[in-house]
Amino acid sequence: MNNMKKHIIKFSRVLVIGLLMTSAWGCNEFLEETDKSNFTLENYFTKPEHASSVVNSIYQSLQPVMSSGFGGGPWMMLEFATGLANTELGQAQNSLFVRSLINNSDNGYGQTYWTSSYRGIANANLAIEKIPEIEMDNDEQSRLLGEARFFRAYYYFNLIRIFGNIPLITASIDLTSPELYPEPASLEAVYNQIVADLEVAENSGLPWRDASGRVSMGAVKSLMSSVYLTMAGYPLQGGSQYYQLAAEKANDVIQSGVFDLFDSYDKLHSVEDKNLGEHIFMAQYAAFTVPSSWQVSIIPYNRGISAYSAETGGIFANEEFVESFETGDKRAEEKEFFYTEYSLESDRNTIMELGDYYIWKHFDEEAQLRTTSSGMNWPIYRYAEILLIYAEAMNEVNGPTEEAYEAVNLIRRRANLPDLENLDQQEFREAVWREKWVELCFENKTWYDMVRLRKAFNVNTLEFEDYVGHEFSYGPTLKERELLFPIPTAEIRNNDKLTQNSGY
């Protein structure tokens, strides 16, 4: 049975027997069983509870890419592709292949991105088709449809940046559908659909913030600003009109007055502060119910510092990258973004020097010290990124304006760095890029920026250089093929209309 058929059948079965009983989400609203009736395709999409449940199911596709363990984790794919990450996990071949730039289409990380994203799109397509048929409160119906549109845009945005020309499916399909083996769409068609979905979501009546973790207006505007910034750069090279749109959407978030930078980096990995303050949108988790699993990957390999029995050493920062931070940057200090020492699990009064820069910004101390069950969320959009999008986009349109300076300097002040001033457009442009490389490191952002800019940061010369031909600090050199990841082998095998990306 081909892979796409498996996905469709699995989705239908899950829909009928229980995907809606618990969406894997970190708040009571999502975790409670909202409707205990015996779902079938015949009686489904008839009640408001069904509308909520099918939209809840779309959220679940955020989670597979974050799964982590002794096999590594799909999210690491985008980090090792930057050349700024290292690993001690020799058995995680998928990580090593990407890090060494010898990746191939059999990599399970890419398959997880593809499968989970298209599963989310399938659920979104069903929601968009069926929710309008349900008799329910109009405002609630509009908000749920806005959430579904947001997610369809979000999953396509990731897919097109990772894989390039991909199938564009906007209707539900089954085993008899002619779209079962779809042809890839043009880049323009996919981006047009992304924008169209976000424009609907923008007018769906969503609140600016949702502390439960649901999609909000802040999330929609943030995604729009990121989409437009990407459309301005490669591969579409839309230019100034899209930089202008990116600045406008980012400014909408800024002017809302709802979001602000945390005063402490500790709050970036505080379970109590998830979905609040600087956090605009996150993938949700709940300890002991739907715990996050990346904690085992950001601690050293079998060094005995954690209450977790699995210490995988799956990913940490290259020394050269951290040491390229500006002198005095608070983010490079111990237990701000990284940690180089920690107490032993057997004796918390004994501190072990770890020898490398492990990732503190995603570290759940309660889980590591005691519970081994983490309710920490994963950040997808936070206010710092929106400030940096605004600063970059405004500079491209109007040069380094006072507002652009203030946006980036807010982030620099938190890092105890002096304000930027008296820069020309090119100097300001690269200063903002460098700020993004530091502030958003290990949040699955940097590789996307590298590809849309066709630039990479040289940690030795402290300069930006062309992406193609950029040499990682440990040897491998980026080729043109690394502007995309390979389409998974199973997808090529099962759909002969797909063409493998060049070089794989």
C-alpha cells in the first residue's frame, strides 16, 4: 500500500475512533474529552463539539517533529544544517548525515516533516470544508475556521521552504480522489495559497492573545510577517513590496501593545510563563499528560547530571559559534542561553564541568532535577523575532529608521549590549542578521534565514558570506543542493509525479 494511502486511511480511522478524544495539547480545554459519542463519518460534523474537535486535531501535527530520543529528533535537522550545532550521539545517523552535508532522501527526519505536515493539512482541509455546514455560533465558527486556515498556511510554509516544489492540496481526498497522486505546484501557487489562508485568518475574529495556547491574532500576524519577509527574498525575490508588507504585519503586532520582551532569559524556559509575555505562539505540552521529549537531547551524553535515565547528548552548540558572540553579550554567559557545568544527580553539591555549550534556553530544571516529565512548550513565534523582522524589513524599505533602530536595540539592551547607531543601510542590515543568528539560535529559525538570504555567518571572520561555498567551522562546505532538503524516498517511490530535488 502506498504511503499516501496509509496516511489517508490512518486519518479516517483516527477521526472515527478517537483522535478527538484527546488532542495532545497542554491545557485542560484541549486535553478533556469533549464529546464521548461514537463517532462515524456518517454522523460526524453535525455538532459544535465536532468543529472544535477536528480543529484540535490539527494542532497535533506540531508535535512529531519535536520528538527526541536516542535516535535524535526531526527538529534537529534544521539546526545541524546551519553548521552551528554538534552532537555526541553517534547512533543518530540522521543527525550526522545532515551535519556532515551528506544527507540523502532516506533520512527519517525529512519524512517526519513531510508526513506530519500533510496530516495537519488534511485535517485543516476537512475543517475548512465541513465546519461551515455545522449549525453553531457564528463567531465561534469563524474563529475555528481562522485557526484551521492559520495551520494550513503554517504547514505549507514549512514544507515549501524545506522541500521546494510540493503538492498543493486544498480539499479533502480519499482513495478514489484524482488528487491521490498530486503533481507538485509552482512556488508562486503555494505562496499565494498561504497568503490567502492567512488573510482569511486575519479577519476571523481571533483574540490578540490566547493564554491557553490556541492560535491568536498575534500568531496570525507573526506568521504573515515571516511569510512576507521570505517572499521578499529567495527564491521568489519579491523585493520591496513584500518587505513593506512584512514591516506592516510586524508593526501590527508591536502596536497591539499585547506582547513585550521578558526581562529575564529564564522566562524563556519557564513552564509558568508559557503562552504569556514574549511568547506569541508555541507547541503545547503538559507534564505527565503530554510531556515534551527533547529534554533528553539537550543534556550531555551519560554524564549523570539529570534525573532522566536517558542522557543522549543529541545536540549542543559549536564552541566557535558561542564564542563569536559580541564581547559582553549576556546571552553567552553561563545559564543564559547555554550551560557548561551542572551538578551531579548523585550529589547536587558537586558541579561537573561539561566541556561544551549545551542548550539552556530549552532546559526544564524541574523535569531534569526531579520529575523527568516536562510540560515545557516549544516556541514557534516570540516577540523578539517580530521586532527583528520589523527592523530588517523597515531597513530594506526606508533604510535604518528611528523605529528600526529601537526595535533591534530593545533586544540588544536586554543582552547588555550598546545600542546600534550611525550605521548605513548595509551595516544595519548585517547587524540585524547577526542579532537574529544569536537571539533565535536553536529555535529552528536560522537555516530558514540562511536560505532566504542566501547568506551564512562565518564564525571565524565574523562576516556574512554567500551560502553556496560557505565552509562550516568543522570542514564541510555548503553546495547549491543544500538550499533544499531531499523529498523523502517513500514519497518519490509512491508518486511518480514528484521529482527529486537536484543533487540528491
